[in-house]
Amino acid sequence: MARLYAISDLHLAHPLNASAWDLLRPKPPGAGLILAGDIGESATHLIKAFERAKACFTHVFWVPGNHELYSVSPAVAKHPADRLRGEAKYNALVELARQHGVLTPEDDWMLWRQPDGVDVVVALVFTLYDYSFRPADISREQALEWAMEENVWATDEALLHPDPYSSRDEWCTKLCDRWELKFAEYARRYPNVKFVIVNHWPLREDLIFIPKIPRFTLWCGTKRTRNWAEGGHFGADYGGAEVVVTGHLHVRRTDIKEGVRYEEVSLGYPRQWEKARDADKGPNELLRQILPGDALVEEGQRIWRPQG
């Protein structure tokens, strides 16, 4: 197969972002594009993203972020899926993606064949978060109050419903249970093969860098995923991750942790990629090439990529 690219956090509700997405250019046959969540807040935004992506790439992958899961009142919703809540909305968006030929976490994970003959599994997951990215002395019951001490609050608390689960924590636990079983299954199917793990939320708390709103970490993932990229974590045959692709933070960068490359691939809100626009760069230039990867960088190195 050809090259594999990724981008996330398109936020197509913003007209400037939507117009920029219309300029996406086709890649050579065989190329793949990962859409790593927060494409927009409505099914209409997803349709726009999927149609353009499929016009430009042979393979398109999608995992949801928190914004896709928002539910609004019938008076505001333009698509029936947007009036659904929780898991029902997620399932409706999965079907929408399938209608456009886009792979989701609910589909079989693809074995991506690289030109050098070293295959990898593209593992699409959807984890949500469980508020565990908080100081050790802050209990779950205290977590929201702790965030509000610095006026930090996520819109998720009003618009991202966990139905039929009692809480987003419980939904996160059920999701992680599922993916851990699926990782073990694919490790047995493809012994010692490396994975490209795709999730909207960071897998590790130490990858979060949001100094202006540090207590927003509550809505940034779960400690449950900390070791998912490590070889052997899901059985002796599990080859571990070659690359982990995430978004959510709106801070584009590359990190190397314990030999694994972590790519944060957000576009972000218009103000957050203004410098790239000033340099005449848009989504085409800001697509992050996932495979083949860059030349090896040093352990612990972080590379900022505000302009691609």
C-alpha cells in the first residue's frame, strides 16, 4: 500500500475550517487517511468530511472524538442521528461512516501492507475518558470541583450523554474492556506484528501539554490505556505499537516514549492554526504522514509541528 496520513480536530462547524477542507487534494492510489476524531458536532459535518476524504484517498479511517457524540435538541438537529444520545448516537455514526466506505472501530482492523514488506495492523479504538487524569490526592468525587477551582469545565458535561450507561466513567470501562480483548485477538492472529493505534484521546497522561488549562486533563483520557503500546501487554505475541495517533489536545507534535512514536495530529480551531495559514499552509500541508515514518528520532524527544 501507499502512504498513510492522519489529521484530527477539523471542527468543520467553523466556516474557515470547512472551506479549507474543501481544498483537500487527491493522493496517489492506495493512500490512506486517518480522521482521528472531533471532525465536527453533527452528522452533516461527518458527511462533508467523509465525502471529501473518500474523493482524495483510497482508504479512510475514522474514530470518534467527544464532539461527534454531542446531542442537541430536535429543534436544532439537522440530521436524525444528532438527536440520539450516547451509545445510540455512536452506533448511528458508525453506520453513517460505513455508508461512505469509511472504516470505524467497529470494523475489522486492517492489515496495512508497507512497501518494505513489514505489515502493521491499523487498530481503531474509541475509549472516552474516566476522569482518572487527576492528582493522586483528588478523589473522583472531588474531580469536577477541583477543575472548577480554575474555571475549567467541559461542554461534554452538558452535551455528551453516556446512555445507556450510568456515567461516562462506566462507558469508558466497557469500551476499554472490548478493545483489550480485540488487541489480544489480533495479537494471536498476527503474532509479533506491530500496530498503529488510533484513538482520539491520548493514551498516556505524560503526553498532555495544555499549560493554559492544565486541569482540563480530566477530560483527556484514562490511565487504563497507559501501557497499551507496549509489546507483550496483550499476550506474549503482541508486538506493541509502532505509532500511536491521537488528537484532542490541539497541540500538534511528535513524541518518542519507550521506543514508540506518538503523533498528535490536530488541526484545531481557526485561531490555533493561524500561523500555518499565514505561511499559506492548510489541511494539505498539515496532514501528518504516519507511514512511512520519519527518520528515527531520539528517545524522549518532542518535535513541535505547528506548521506541519
